[in-house]
Amino acid sequence: MTLIGRIAEAERERWLGEVEGLQVSLAGAQGKLDQLDAEAARRPSTVDLGMPTFADVAIRTTTTSTDQHCP
């Protein structure tokens, strides 16, 4: 059961002290969720690690030396 459901049950049963405590808990949980949402909005969705993209790598070619050094 959710906090909202518990609050509704407590109101229906007239557990006034329980209603107040659950409302405080709900406000705290909502405040924490708001804080997490704000933090996520400030954070960029991707992080640039400075690694080359496939396009950067695909245009490179590998060359081999025709000079062979024999000891």
C-alpha cells in the first residue's frame, strides 16, 4: 500500500495522529524526489570521455613498412 493509500485509510478510520505522521512522511518523500529530479536535470545526460567515435577511427588507414630489417 502506498503512503497516499495509508493516509486515506487513516482518515477513514479517524486515526488523526496517524494521518498527521503519514502526511509528514509523504511530504518528506516528495521533497526527496523533487531534490533528486532537480539533481538529475542539472547533470548532463551523456559524458564525453574523449574517446574517438567510429567515424574518427574508420577514416584511418593502416600502412605497413616495406622495409624489413633483418638482424
